[in-house]
Amino acid sequence: MLAREVLTEGISPDDIQVFDNQIHEHQKFSTFGLVTINESGCQTGQTLLQRYQMLDQELTARGVERPVVEMTDNHDSRYDERVMKFCEEKGIVQWSEKANTSGKFQALDQVNRKLHQEIEKAVREFKVLRAAQMSAQSGHKVDTSEITMNITDFIRQFCVVLFSWSSIMDRITAFRRVGIFQVELAPGQIDRTNFVYQPEEKVEAEAPPNVEDFRTSPEGVRKDTTEYLKRKLEAYRGLAKQWQTYETSPIEQGILSPEILPPLPPRPSKGGLSDKNGSFQFNDILAMKRAKKAEQDETRAQAEFASLQRDLAREQRESQMAEVVARRAQAAAELSTAFDKCGGRCKCNIYVNLKRVSCEASKLKKCPVCADIKKSKCAKA
């Protein structure tokens, strides 16, 4: 997996001719290979699909009976719907190990560790050789720390170890270290030497010193003599020494009351498919993926509908407020027009029962400070 835009940019085509899609059954390896590129250099659903398409061609060329099991980790690309659908159609069963687990229990980590060791060894040898060549050319010693590698150098070194870094026995041994045999599981094969929590060894408890053995009087001496007191003192000193060497728990003796701490809570689940482990087909991960996507689509649709309702309600409120503002503005304009016409003296010529009356506008007053038109005198004036 390369973070490049063009595969042959800076890479000689001869360096990748080792991938010639050949089967070498006697040597137990094949030269089917795929150099994948994208901007990030990280595996994606699309690049993994290309890898499985290449695996399908290899299995067909070897005549391998399906289904086959492909052990994998819990990277998001493994849960791509296109990948799972292709594997289901081609009889490739993805089987993931439990997430958030030590490499001591991960068979893939055991296998891949050997690959990293071989690549690091090849890189060291490359730098030593390159430093020797540069030293010979320049006439002064060049240290390996001064040697840098470009993508071409790395591809060449990777191709050197690609078909020899692991044997069948290496892979069998890696799986045996995590308690997986060809026909059974054997957890007892896991090396627990360096584990923090070791199995408790059953040790018979030592009997505590018996005080009654030291209370009896020494034989052959009188009780009120100096010799008697000397022997009693030696006996009690021996008792104290035995108690000092006796391994006992102050908790068991009732001397201390320990604070019992609750066990640590398990790592919180992300609620995603990567929390699953085992066979993708047995767990029906593809159906779960589709159901989860449908649930997410439904949740998204509900959220969008609720957002549209909020937007509509906001537009209605804004429209109502605009109408209220417009009505107030129109009323204010009409009032101002009426005051300009009849302010102080009515000019409407309104008669009621042959008696001339003044309109309401003639009764209003205009504040000289704020210019408001009101019935009574403005408090600001």
C-alpha cells in the first residue's frame, strides 16, 4: 500500500516484476501480488476489494476448494459492504480476531512480527552496503545513520524478503503460540511466563507457632531459680523469632480491614460492527451492516424532516412578524398623514346631526423631542 498518485512515479518497473501471478506449490508460495496506491497510503474498502479480487484469481489458479477462511483484523475497510458482498459471493470467509487484545493472543500479530523483523533486517543490510559503497567512493567513512531510503529502495528490499520471510512451520508455530491448532483449541500452549497476573500456586499453609509450647516450665530446674528464668526468656525469644519469620496475612488475622475496590469496568463498546469477532458470515455481518445502514438512513431522514419542520415553523413566525411590522408601519403612516392634515384643527368637515365635529387626528399631539404622535403630552417633552 503506497501513498502515491502514480504507481511508476520514481519506481523502476523491473522492481515489481516479481509479481508475475505464478503458483509455486513445491516452494509453498505464489507470486500473485498487488501494489495498491491511494492518496493516504491507508487501506480502504476499494483497495481491499482489489486485494480480494486478486486473491480470488489466485485461489482459482491453484484450484483451491471454497470456502476458504481469511483471517483479518477489525479495520473499517473489512466491513465495507462491497467487500463483504464480494467475499460472500466468492466463498471467502473473513474471520476477525477479538479487538483490543494483546498481541500475545493475536495469531496475525505473531505472523506479522516475523515479516517486520525480516524487513528491518533487510533495511539494515541495505544501509550497511550503501554506506560501504559511499565510503569507497568518497574516501571517508560514512555511517549507516546517514543513509536514507526512498520509495524505490524500500520496494526493492521488500521484494527481496517477500517470498522467503515465512515458512509453513513459522505460521503453524505462530498459531500454536496463541493456542490454535489445526483441529482444536489449546489455551494451555500460550506462554504465560511474562504475564502480569500469574496462576496462583497452591501452597500448604504453614501452621503458626504454638504459644502453649512455650508456657510449660523447663524440665530439671526449680521455678524460683535464675536458671529457670533464663530458660523461659530464651523460650520466649525463640517464640518471637518464629513469629517474625512466619508469613501470615494481617487481613486473615483480622488486624487490617482492606478496602475492596470494584473491578475496572470493561472498555466501553463503540456499538459498531468492529466490536464483533469471528466469522463474518456466521455472524451475518453483511446483514447487520445493511440493517445498521437502514437504521442510520432512517435516523438521518427523521433528523432532516425535523429540521425542515423547524425551518418551516421559523419561516412562518418570521412571516407573521413581518405582517405585524407591516401593519404597524401602515397604521403609523396613515396616522402621520391624518395628523399632517388635521393636526391642531380638523379639516374633514364632519357633521353629526347637523353639528360639525372634529376627527380623532385633530385631538392628537406631536412630541417635539421624539416626534411621536400621541393623544396626550409626551413625557419626554
